[in-house]
Amino acid sequence: MFAKLFTPYRINSMTLPNRLVLPAMVTRLSGEDGFVNKDITDRYVRYAQGEVGLIVVEAMAVHSAKSGPLLRICGDEFKPGLTELAQKIHGTSNSKVVPQIIHFLKIARNGWRQKIEDLSIADIQLIIEQYGQASLRARECGFDGVELHMAHAYTLSSFLSKKNKRPDLYGGKSLDNRMRLPLQVVKEVRRMVGDDFPVGVRYLGEECIKGGYTTEESQVIALKFAQAASPTIRGVDYISLSAGGKFEDAVHKDGEVLYPYTGYSGDRCMPPMEYPDGYNLHMAEAARRMLRRYGFETPVIATGKIPSPEFAEEILQNDRADLIGMARALLADPDLPRKARMGESDKIVKCIYWNVCKALDENFHQVVCGLWPKDLIQAPRSDDAIAPVWSVPAPLAVLVRSGNIRLSWKQATDNEAIMGYEVWRSDDAGASFSHIYSITTSMWTDHLAASGIRYQYYIRAYDLAGNKSVPSNVVSAELPLEVALPSEAKPIARPSFLKSTASPVIERSSTIAAVSIEESLKS
Amino acid sequence: MFAKLFTPYRINSMTLPNRLVLPAMVTRLSGEDGFVNKDITDRYVRYAQGEVGLIVVEAMAVHSAKSGPLLRICGDEFKPGLTELAQKIHGTSNSKVVPQIIHFLKIARNGWRQKIEDLSIADIQLIIEQYGQASLRARECGFDGVELHMAHAYTLSSFLSKKNKRPDLYGGKSLDNRMRLPLQVVKEVRRMVGDDFPVGVRYLGEECIKGGYTTEESQVIALKFAQAASPTIRGVDYISLSAGGKFEDAVHKDGEVLYPYTGYSGDRCMPPMEYPDGYNLHMAEAARRMLRRYGFETPVIATGKIPSPEFAEEILQNDRADLIGMARALLADPDLPRKARMGESDKIVKCIYWNVCKALDENFHQVVCGLWPKDLIQAPRSDDAIAPVWSVPAPLAVLVRSGNIRLSWKQATDNEAIMGYEVWRSDDAGASFSHIYSITTSMWTDHLAASGIRYQYYIRAYDLAGNKSVPSNVVSAELPLEVALPSEAKPIARPSFLKSTASPVIERSSTIAAVSIEESLKS
């Protein structure tokens, strides 16, 4: 089933037990002091229990600039906490762990923000040194590598950006100029940590803003990170691609600092449920193709709404990426890797990409999954093997009301506790059902249902361990098709070439077709 | 070579001579009076000379609301001009022609714009009637069909939009509500023109704005247009998909009315050169898959940076779309279909997607192609068969200066006139060259070149008929790779585990690799 996904993968000196990666994700679990605390530790140990190949710990600052709750790696005082974090993760499973390290600029509640154009050469010099020193600390703390944050709306991403307006050698139209600081950072980090310490970089495959860069440049950026601008310096050891998440299209809320995931590019960064799976995969493909063409085996991590181990395996089989990043799917169920490895994919608690986590983050709350039981700040954990059962033979009922299809059901029972219900839908007369939603209550309205389609539904209950009940009874419903024409009440002149007032019933499927050249000449 | 592209294709009562479509494109060639004039006629006759399968004439208003230069079909006084236009096109070649008909809301220079929430039921009723009457006029004028404009920032698109905020049965979350007016329009149009008159609809495959709809809904919209909300009414005869072009992210210029193609969604509507070819194809694929699943053979027209007949054929061969829309490529060379059909693809004047046409439109100028000779308002036409020749054996020279690669060349000569020069580039040691730019002068700077890549270039001169010279000599260049580290001048402590100060030369291509389970267990 998973010929590639569970093959170990070596990146420089670390060997991942599998190809699944947890990309850095804001938790807002740390205090403003920047020290590792119990909640943070619990969060990442939980991922290690789930056996994900690589854990990228959320962004920690290389400098001490003011911010909300954010981890820090900007001084030696943070090392004991980080060392303990790395040790606890290593003591849990074979998961490898790297911190993502970040530099960001100042920002104010009135909408003002510092721009990269405001930085002096001395400021730039300091950023380089801070990245170097933070990377060295990462090594000294026992992490397996370090990831340089050059994505979204932060300092190094703003240098890479096509919107970089610096008039000097660090900016303007030239990609070489825009990459100058990012490459200087790579060079300094390598100088500090040595060649045998894995150094990754996360940056944007597309900026997803007006005039932003696309894969045309991001594939060249990948190559240049691998080359490290020198034949004698080891380049980055992996490329991790994100998309969007920019300030340029962010929506400013009065009294709050501008938050870079609130615009269209924020949706492209964390595609919500209405986007197709793997929407950003073409970016990883482009970067990987470029690297291979130049003889670099540098692995590329694809991210962006990759929901299942089955889809992940398919991506690997088709050589579209080397490693698979899952953020929201692993938040929903940190045990996804372990369950898949054990052949228990069916027990995975499936992310529905409704972005409760994203909304919590945007509103400066602790980030949890909306599918978890209320008040938990970590994913539940259970080794129970007994599935929920239905108390009646046909628990599911359907009702069409006010142009919507409403499902309601009798609750299932479980030896431990019911965690939620999966809703499965078919729009092809039951030939195939897709999981379209999960919910903790016992009713749901299908706002996506449209008239003209006959839908079938069933639900499955699941418990804290992800054990699923058998499917409920199947119900079906269809919204009324007819759309009244207001003008029908009024007499309006109809053209004379139309003889009858009632439109004839027509054959739908055969009225339009490609015709051969001979036929068309006859017509 | 073109097994499908030049197969005639029947849509209801019209048979297209091939699968190429000119989508509606603003020309700004009409006067504010809305009547057909000589420039408009010349523009569309020129496309007919080029033998494109279907010409969709630029949007013409179904109502008389004030606007800039825009064709009108809102009264019988416009019929003589439109009739003559259709006749002239039909008299030129087998190209079929349909007008695109549009309703738009009011807009002011101070940024105010009327919203669909402001429309009364009587206003809505009037829109339905206006579409019906305009469609009937299209038939009476001798057009082969009619296309209903429901894309971009205009009235019917705003109803379809997920941003539709009407609180009544014409809006809100429900897709059925949002489709109510569009389907009433289809129903009324069908009532007026009859079942045997082709009716197409152009709408968005994705809105490409925050919270806009995606293919999840646009595929259902396709189905509902085919169903026409009734088993007794013939639905639309073709689906044409665009993307973006919305007001929501448009950039307001002081003193100008808000223009809906000025934001990110405007780029997605007309993807500029930095986007991959066929960037919006997944939208056509999704709609087509949905239609076929429900037994509808309704053809789907894909558009969005489809540059060549070869790529068009590939799309058809892979069943990703039924018809291929090319706007900018046909503006650059209206003879593209004829040249391809005659096996003379090499004579096509290639669009470079630098969007001079888009910029002219945004600035309210007549829309021409930046590749055309200066001062022409129509594409040049020539039957000359003699190609340009180089006056010296090695006309092309290259220079690396200020971090850029600059090409310059001796001009070629031609029996008629040189139209321009194509620049071809290789980044894989000459294994493959791509056409990356065209220019009318005799020098060019490659702003996309990045250090670390060895580029090779050649150029070809072409004349007004598109005859190409032999390739020039090949030149090669590479930008300097080294990035100086400002910190190198300063002594910074290096970690003690690093023994030597110089980084060792490393083998690049074999340092990172997937390892087998056995190997990884050993490491």
C-alpha cells in the first residue's frame, strides 16, 4: 500500500523514519517570554508519538524584537528549554526534529509596519549573524537540523519577493540581488553549523499576490539555494515550499496589528475546504524538476491540503515531491503516520480543512483543532480498539427545508467516548461516496447541495482512538429543480419563428457532439 | 500533427470549422455611441481571415447605461450595424460568430459603485427581459449564436459570486439562490431565441479572491447551466470558463473608475508571462468531468495563456477541454489557425504575454498588440513567402554587465519589412531552447537570468508574414556566482567542532538520497 511513504529517507546526517513532515505551524501555546513550556512540549511530543518523520517546531525568533507569544532562540538563556524539548521528542520515537528560525520586522497596531527598505547595511549584517548564531544554538541544543524561515510575510521572504523595492544590491528587479541576503544567511549558517548538520529552507513557491513571483522564479530560487552561490559551500539540504501568506493583501482590523494570512494569499497558504486537494503541488514539481535537471538530489517538501497517506503515496509514486508536509491533517490527528503504517488508515481522524485552527490563530487564540473534544488543548489519545455502535438500525434522517438538505441522527454509543461523526456524500447515485464533513453534534445542513443533483448520504461515528462505527443507513435527497421566471406572469412578445409556446422536451446527452469533416460539410 | 484541433465541431445548429475560439476581448475601438464602426469591423474580419473556428465579439450592452466606448445591442437602432458585421465575417471565411452580451452596474470616479444588493425585484425583472431581447436581436442580426457574459466583475457574475450578499432568494450562502437570476436569464433567452439557436455562457472557474468560489462550485454551476433548472428547457450549448477579474481586489486610481483587472484576480484572468502555460486548465477539466458524469456532452472552452496550436492539440488529446480559447495569442497573430492548418506553425507571430494589451485596456486606450509595427491598429497582413536574412554570419553578441546579461545584434534585412526578433534561450547546455521573448529593437536585457545557470541564446528575425530567418549564431553567458558575505571581514567566533576555517569541497549530487530500511537502521 505505502511502498514509498514509509521508506526511511536520509537528509544529510539525519535519517527520517518516513516521508511525512510536520511543517512549522503557529500554536500560540508559548508565553510572551519565549521560553519552552509544558503546553509546547506536550504538543510536539504528541506528534512524536504519532511517528511523523520530521517535526519542524514552530518559528522561533533569532532576535529579541517584541511580539506576541513566540518561542525564542535568540540567546543562550533559551537553550536549556529547547534542549529538553529536543530530548523529550527524541525519547518518544524515531521522529527527527528541527526548529524553524525566523526574523521579522516591527509592526504597529495602527497599521504601520517596518519595511525591508528601512534596513541599513548594519541591520542586514546583524540579521545574518543572528541567523548564524541561532542555527549554532539549534545544533548545540541537540536538534537534528535547522530550518530557515524565508516564507510568507517575514524579513527574508520580503527580500526574495518581487515586491522588494530596495534600490541597492539587495533589491530591485534582479533575482540575484533579491537572493543576496538569503544566500548570505545560508552561507553564514553553514559556516556556523558545519557541513554535516542539516539545513533546510522554507520559502514560497508562489507569492499569490498581484505582481508577486511565480514558479518561473521559485524554481530558480530552489536551484540557487542548492548551489549556495559557491562551488565550495554546501547548499541547503532540503527545500520546503509554502505559498502566499503576505502582508500586501492582508485585511487590517482596527486596533490589531496587520496579520498576513487574512487575505487571498492567506487562503492560498492554507487552502480551505473548497480548494482541490494538493492545490499547490505544481510548485514543488517545478522546483524539483529544476534541481534534478542540474544534478541536485536536494529533496523537496510539498505542502498545502494534502489530506491522506494514500494521496501522499500517490504524490511520491509520481515523483511530484520527495517528502510530504501535512500541517492541519496532523493537527487533527497526530497519529496519522502511525495508523497508516500499521494498516489502520481507516482510524485516522480526518481534517476537514474548515480552518478553525487558522481562525484561532488570526484572532490570537491558542491553536487547537475544531474536531477535538471541547476544552482540550492537545489531541486526544486512546488505544481503545472497540468501535462505536448505533443504538437503532436506521439512525440517520433527512429533511429538505428552505432550499437546504438537513441531516439529523440518533447518537451512537461507545465504551469510551464518541468524538464525532463523519458525513459521507455521493452525487453519482451511490457509485462513490466522499467524506465531506465531520461534526461533533448530531445534525448538519448541507450548504453545498445544489438542486439538479440527487445526493445520497451516510454517517459514521468515531471515538477518541478514531475507531469508526459501521456506516449508518443511506438517505437520499434532492432540492427542487424548477426556477420560476418572474416574467412569466407578464405577456412578453415571443419571436414569430417560435411556433409553440411550450418548449419541447429535448434529448440532453446527444444534442451536441463532435462531427466528422464529412458530416460537417453536409450540414 | 493536429488530429483533433482541425476537426469541425458542432454546437447546436452551428458547426465550427475547427476547435479554436476567440474569447471576447475588449478593443476600445468603438465610439461611446455603441454603434459598429469600421475599426471594429476590420478587427473581427481580420480574425475571420485567420480562420478561427468561433469569434466571440467583445461584450455589447443589453441596456443603455452610461459607459466608456462599448458596443450596444440594447435597441433596434443597433441592428443594421451588427447585421453588417455578421455578414462581413460570414463573407470572409467559415468562422462562426456570436456576440457576447453584458449587463453591468453603475460606477463612479470617486470609487462608488452600485451593488447587486441595491437592485429591486423590478430591476432584476428588467435585466432578464433585456437579456432576452438582446439575444433575440443577435439572432435577427444573423449571428450564429449568443454568449451570455456572467464572468468577472459584472452583474450576473456578482450574483453567482460567493460574495453575493443579497438577503433574499437571489443571494446568500445558497448556490441555488445565487444561480436564480443567471438561470432565469438562460430560461428567458431560450424562450426568446428558440431551441435551435446556440446559447453559450462565460463565467468564472475560480473567482481568485478571498472567500471567492473555486472549482468545487464552478463545476456544479456548469451542470446547472446545462440542466437549465428544468427537464423541459434546453440548457446552454457551451460553457466558456474565465478566472478572476473582480472588483474586490481591484486597485483604485484617483479620478478613474475602479477597473476590475487591476488586482491579483486580474492577473489570474490574463496570466502574464511569468505564469505557466495553461494555468487555469484545471477549471475546465473540473467542469467537463462534472458534465460528463451527468450525461451532458456540453462542450467546455478552456482559456488562459494557451499559447500554441501544439499545446491546444495536447489539451484536446488529453480530454481536458473540448474547445480552446486564445485571446492574446490571436490578437498577436490572427492567422494562427490558418498557419497551423497549413502546416506553417513556424510562421506564427508568438504572443509573449507581456500584457501590453492589458495595460492599454486598463488605461482606456485602444487595444493593440505590442508586437505589431508602431501605429497600426490592426494586425499586419502579408502573403510574402521570403524570409528575412542576416547581413553578417554572426549577428548576435552578448555582454555581462551590472549583473545582467545583455544581447545585441545586427539587424536582419527583408524584401518587405522586419517585424521583430524572437529571443530563444537554453538553460540546459543547449539541449533545448525556448522562445522567451520577442522584441522590435535590436537589443535586449535578460532580467530573468540568475547566476549559477549557464545560458545560451540565439535570435530569429521575422517579417510581417511571420517568415522566420535562420537562427543566428548561439552565444552563451553566465552571471558571476559568488555572493560576498559582509561579515567575512569581521572575526566572528566559529563553533569549536569545526576544525578548518575553509569549508571543504563537497560532492553535490550524491550527498542526499533515499536509503533503504537496512541502510538506515545501520546509520
